[in-house]
Amino acid sequence: MNLGPGHLLLIGIALLIFFGPSRLPELGRSLGKGIQEFKKASRELTDSVKEDVSSDKDPK
């Protein structure tokens, strides 16, 4: 799925029409926080799995 500049412009105009210019910064912040939380959760999950795998390989 490739999004070119024309598609992005159309999406931006649609967002302006649906939400208005005053709500766009709020939506952007919410989206950014959601992405940040998702990255944090995936990083924690990856670290947990790596820790479990390394503890299974290293019997004491």
C-alpha cells in the first residue's frame, strides 16, 4: 500500500473537514502517545522473551 503525496493531501483535507483545525493537534498528540506506548510495550515484551530464552540456555 503506497501513499503518494496526492493521497496524503487528500487524507489531510478529509481530516480538516471531519475534525476541524482546532482538534488536529489534540488528535496528533493522542496518536503520538499511542505509538509511544505501543513501542514501549513491544520493547518490554521483546526484552522479557530475550531474558527467558537466555535463562533457559544458561542453567545454573
